[in-house]
Amino acid sequence: MAEDRKTLSASDWAATALDAIVRDGIDAVAVEPLARRLGVTKGSFYWHFANREALLMAALALWERRETEETFASVRREPDPRLRIQKLFATVHAGERAARLYQALSAAAVNDPRIEAVVRRASERGLQFLNDCYRALGLSTHDAGQWAMLAYSVYLGTLQVRRDQPEALPAGADYQVYLKFLTNTLLPAEMPAADARIA
């Protein structure tokens, strides 16, 4: 048990809980199966968390941080507004795992106000970040808001297609071609000359 405590952190447990949600949904966050997956005793879990609910909240916090701060920090480093938007699209459309995790949490949010609050907050921050990106192109507040809503709606629609009809999406190199088409479509054809930057 002492070795378990030394080698596993609370973040390790939270990340493993997210992996379980991707595979089997929110009900898969259970102490004994996760301990077996990690190859440790339940004592390691109780060293970090009081109960299953505490682990679930830690997993949600980890997901929200990855979905927002970490993604935004990486994209924000791109100084050119147009390339910044392209990088954001490439990042959020990159992985099936992220899509499945979002879908699982969204489904669970229907019956759990705690999860609903986290998903809503992450969605609001994502939409605001998109809005900031379009504003950095020199668009008006109104126009930036419309473009941001369009882009976010396409993102959510893609998640839905991944879940309901994954074979409809191109794969491999063809997906990269599709992503380029998507990115070009979601950028204004003509942008005002501006040197705006996201603060």
C-alpha cells in the first residue's frame, strides 16, 4: 500500500477515470475496477479521495482544464489571428477520444447538475475563445459572434456525426483534406486589415 501511495497521484486516478468514461460512460468511474486497471489496491484510492464522488469531480476538473486552459494556451501562442483559428480547428477536431469523452459527459449531464455545470462552463469558454479569435481578425463584435457560433455549431455537429455515423467522416489523409476544407469554410473570405491580438 505504501508503494501505491508513492507511485500514483490523484491526477493519475483522475486520468484513468476519464479513460474509463471514454470506454464505458460515466458509470465506469468505480473504485475497484479502476484500482485493478491501475494495478494497485483500494488503499491507494482512499489515500487521495474520500469517495467515488470526489474522484468524479477531480476527473471533471481535469477534463475541463485540458479542454480549456491547456488547449487555449497552446493555440494562443500563435500570433497570426488566421493561423490561430486554423490551429484551434486542427486541435479540437484531431482526436476521436476527445470527441467520445465530450459525448459521454454531455449525455451524463442530462441527469447530473454537477456534470452539466462543468460541460456548460467549458462550452461557454470555448465559444468565448472562438469569439476572441474572430475579433482578432478585425471583425465587429456582432460579426465575430456569428462566425464563432457557426464554427462551434460545426464542431458540435462533427461530434454528433462521429457518434451516430462515424463511417460518413473521411479517414486518414482524406480527413486532413476535409479538415482543410472545413477550416477554409469557417474563415471569412476577406478580412479587414488589422493587427489585433488576443490579450
